[in-house]
Amino acid sequence: MWKGSFVRLFHTSRVVRAPSHPLSKIRNIGIIAHIDAGKTTTTERMLYYSGITSRIGNVDQGDTVTDFLPAERERGITIQSAAITIPWNKHKINLIDTPGHADFGFEVIRSLKVLDGAVTILDGVAGVEAQTEKVWKQSKTIPKMFFINKMDREGAGFSRTVKEIIAKLGTRVLLLNVPYFVEMENREKKFVGVLDIIDKKLLRWIDQDNIKVTDVEGETYEEVARCRESLIETLGEIDDAVIDSFLECEDYMKVPADVIRKAVRKATLSNYAVPVLTGASFKNIGVQPLMDAVNYYLPSPIECQPEVSCPVVKTDEGFVMNQNKYLAVAMAFKVITDPIRGVMVFVRVYSGKLKNHATVYVNGEKFKIGKLLVMHANVPQDVTEISAGNIGVIVSDKLRTGDTILSNIQNKKLQNKELGIVVNPIIVPPPVFTISLEPRTSGDKRSMDEALEIILREDPSLKVTVDEENGQTLLAGMGELHLEIARDRLRDLKAKIEIGQIMVSYKETVLEKLSVSKESPEHEFKISMALEPKPELFEENPNVVRVNLGDNNVLEVPVEPENWEKVMPYQSCINAFISGSISSIQRGPILKLPLNSVLIKVTSFDMPPDSQNVTLWITLVRQCILELLQDETRFVGLEPVMNVSVDVGAEDIGSVIQDLSSARQGIISSIDEGGDNVEFAKFKDISESQYVPYDPTLEFTKTRDGFSGDQTVHAVVPLREMIGYLPKLRSLTQGRATYHMEFKGMNPITSDRLVEISSSF
């Protein structure tokens, strides 16, 4: 990493893109964090030090590479994830900078589906924040590392934040570097560099391009020795090689760096512990060691097997799916609309190679794709192919988020079983807020519809419905800011619209299993269907195919029979069942609201061998479902409820609990950090025993109950009652409390509350 025991200046190397990399040298990672932790600022430095850019963009000045949308530069926040490819020390890092605001959580969800690892950035002043906990849970299964940022700020606490990571997020930590301060003439401490624990070096940043690297000595030697002892003790619990190496020398400072690095990688990939690094991205401190750590400790594509509905074999060249080495499998995870290039679809390739203008199969349909690109934020580079393990872009208007893309490198026709392969399915969370849209004039409706089509293709967490009674167009999203950004995007696309007030999205669901059978007048087409509550977890069933219909609804169809000898492809039947189902579940029997959390089963069906009548299947499915929707006593209304967490001081906790439980009709689930939870207690003990460098902020914030004087009230509250909560909370606590909420689920509406809610329609 940083070599040499003498004083020298380290000049950042400026490199150019390598044409190709073996899978072991590729990293697909994301930057995840709470809003304003410094994700984009860190990404800008990574671009600069890798040689992709010749200057460093600034969030405050609105000239960053990854936040290139006008709304992002105007607001200083990340709204949509941006993918960039950067070279670093003979590796290729495909990096996705994700949003931190809770309203754009779906951007994080779909990005995590294609990532192998992640860097979680923390604000060294704020520590572990609410959205940090959320993205940590969302990324629970993939290896991660922490970068404690903003150590140059007043009130920053490295050791306090480390202890919060352990106690709040429930993970062990591996301190790879720790902050180094110098005392100024006014006796204030200035953050100037880091102590490298593994290589036993002091790294001091002279300016944005030069680092002074020296051996540790005196107090810095003692600090590194204590950190090394803690690091080796933690690694020894998972890797005997570290213990064996220590026993040979019986000196923590003499354990070889390569032995420690291998153990850190092993602990990281197994999610046993998480590496922690630190710096101040805005001051250009600590970013190069972070990039080295990405290469060292986060997994390559071959080390992360995808979730796929077919047999998978791992080889040195990637994954072979369905025992077909010529099969290319990719997943579309993001769509943007470029004014020049048109529809650009971001894809992750899992096996084989996608080639320029290749013939592909998506949902059983066959078509040719356009150009292939590799993106550096908003700057594309043409390529002839995208190989396994890489992220790239297809220019095509026929792909949607979540599509599995299949292709045969030899241009051979795919088998029926291959056409049904699905990789890393993305579940779209249901929208909870709604606004009405009206074209200003009847002539403006076409431009509104075209703009809506674009933003729905870009963001599947938005949903459009039309009220059949009054013809009103409704746009639903994940939050107030989400809908505000969607409104601005519509106007950017020249849609002349009037916007209504924000409303809560209510749904309906079935209470018990209902069944029906239908047949065509000639009795040649027969189908039996059932409608029932969707279970929280499905049991494995190799005899059915399940399709996500959105709004937590699922269609279940029997797998293709071995004796299928019909003219119509089996996938065409499934597509017809999907179309018929989606169009039929938009109006429930109670309040004419869309259905939610329903399992639609096609239990059996039959058709003539020579028929290709897709329309008849759609009609029969619609007739079945509409008949099942006749009895409103078998259905119930649903309303969105939120998990609400309020951080509040002891002096205000009573009034906050009173407001949540009475005025807002919430249910208090817990106070503080989980009560007698065994797992929480275990990591609290680990946190207290973890060695960390001296940090004055620990003394200021530590109390007998935990790390701060604040307590956290957890409650489940109807979303409708949380509208306008922030001003009320500020009033109750004189602005001292903060809150965070996230969607929990859809709860049944009681009869009394149904009357109250229905009056607002």
C-alpha cells in the first residue's frame, strides 16, 4: 500500500482506462449513506484521483459529475443513482453513487441488486443516522466497509462513531486507519492525515495531490500498536493464520501486513466484521486509501453468486447458467432518457457477453438491441461488448427495470426453459403518496401522457392510475419530495399540467381464498383461477412460475408442461395472464381502489393445439377476476402505516409519546434501542470493549443509558396522521427532536376509520 520507511512525498498517479480486466480485478460497488454524509463529494475525489477528471467537482457549486440533473445541482442532493467506471491500481471499479434521501430508497434497492459490495459513508459529526440504519439493513447480505468522513469538522468524533457502528448496526469493526491530528498555535487540533494500522505508516496530506508518508514513532507508534493488537485479536477469532503468525513472533507489530490483509478480506467477505477507514473528502484526505481498500477487501463478481432461477456453475470466466456456456444473462436495473441518444438502459451482465446490436430475448419476446456503452456519470463511451461481471448501458426503448436479458453468443435460438430464466428479481415498494394531474387544456393531454410514459419508465416506484368515474389522472410516489421531483421532471419534459394536493394512497385486499372457472363459448378454452391473500413468504415450489405484478401482488402459473405441443409459446400465455390480471385489479369492490397483497393463481388451463388467440386468454382472465371481485364482504380496505423513530431528549419524551399515541393514533413499539434484545445486548458489550483512540466527544455524549442523552421512541403510525408532523414535533420539543419514518406495510382499515377515510374521497 504505502511502502518505504523513509520520509518521502507520494504523488497521486494519473492513469488512463485499461481496455479489459480479469474478473478478479473488477469491483462492482455502491456508495450508500444518510443524506449529506458526503457520498457525492467522495465520489468526485475518486474520479479525480483515478484520472477520469482533471478537476474536482463541488456539490455546493453545482458542478459535480455524478449529480448532473438540474434538480440535483439546484438542491445539492443526489436524486438518481449514477454509474461510473474508474480505474485504480490495475483494477476496474464500477461504482454507483446512490441517493441518501429516504424518498428515493428505490434507487438504493435496485442498485444493491447489481452490486457485489458497498462503501457506507458516515458523517463524523452526526455518527450513525436514521437513513444509515435503513441502507445498512437493505444491504445486509453484501460485504461492506465504512468511511467515517468529515473528520475536519468541529465536533467530529471518530471513536464515538465507531462505537455507534457496533452498537446500533450490530457488527464488529476492523480499524484499518485512524485519524491523525496536529496541535495548532491556538491549541486546537487540526486533522491532517491518518495512521495506517496495517502498514504502520503515518500519511499526511500536503495538498490534494501530495501525501507525505513516514514511519510511525513515539506516540504514533504506541497508537498503531494498540490498534494492531485489537485488530489482530478480532481477526484471530475467524482466521487461525493470524494467530499462528502472531505466535511465531509474539509481537503484534511484527505480524506481516499481507497476513493481516488476507484475514481482513476473509472477515469482510463473510460479513463477520466490517473494515473502517476515515478521512475528510472535502479536504481531499483519506480517499486514496479508501480506493485501495475497495480493491483489497470488497469482492469480485465471481465471489458473489446471483439469485437466479436456473442451475449455476462458477468458472474462472464467470457463471455458466443452465449448463450453456454460450448463454449471456444480464439484468436491467435502471432506465434514463437522454435527449440525444434516447432510452438508455443500465445493465449488469452475469454470464457470457452482450454484443453490440445482438438479438436478445426479454419476457419471451425477441428483438435486437442498439448500441452498447460504458458510462462515466453522464459521459458515455462506445464499446463493442459488455462481458460478465461488468455494468454497461444498452440503447433500447424495449427494456424496463428488472428485465432479465437473454442472448446466445452463437445467435442460436434459446430453449423454452431458458426463456423463463429470471435473475435477481427487483421488488418495487408500493407508493404511499398520491397527487392528481390535469392537462391545462385538452390539447395538452398528449404531451402529459408522453412525459408520464418517460418518467414511469425511468422510475418504476412511481405509479399512474386513472379514476374511471371522473377520468382524473393520479400519480403515486414514495414521499412528498419524490412527487415534487417527479412534478419538476414532468415540467422539464414540457408537460403543461396542473398539480393537485398530496393525498395518501389507500388499497384493498382479499380476506380469504376465492375460486372460479371460465370457458370460451365454444368450450375450447378453459381456465380455473383463485384469488387469495398473498403470504409473507413463499415456500419453494418447482411446479409454478411466480410473477410480481406490483403493489405486492403476485401471479402464480403452472410451469410449462413437458408435453406442451401447442403452437402458441408458453411464455405468450403467461404474458396474456399478466396483462389480464394487471388490468383487472385496479378497482376493488369497496372504494374502487387498486388491490394490494393479493395472490392470483392460475390453477389450470387448456386450449386447442393450433390456437394463437392471446386476446381470448386476456378476456377470460379478466372475466374470472372481475367475477371474484363482486362480493365486497370478502374484501377489506388497507392504509399505509409507517415505522416512525423519534430521537428526543428525556425532558420532551412524554409529550412526544402522548402526541404519537393519541393525536396520531400510533402504537408505541419500544423506547430506546431495543430493550432486552439479546443481539443488541451482545453488540453493546462488544462496543464497550472495542479499543478506539482517544476521542473527547465520547466524554461529552456518554451517559449511563448509552451514547447520548437522547432516547429513541419507535412507533407504528398511519401515514395519513404523519402529514405535517415536522412542524408539530418542533413545536413540542423547541426544535430539539428529529424523526425518521419509513414504509412498514399496508394495514386493514377498521370500519370506523373506513367511514372517516371514505369521506375524503
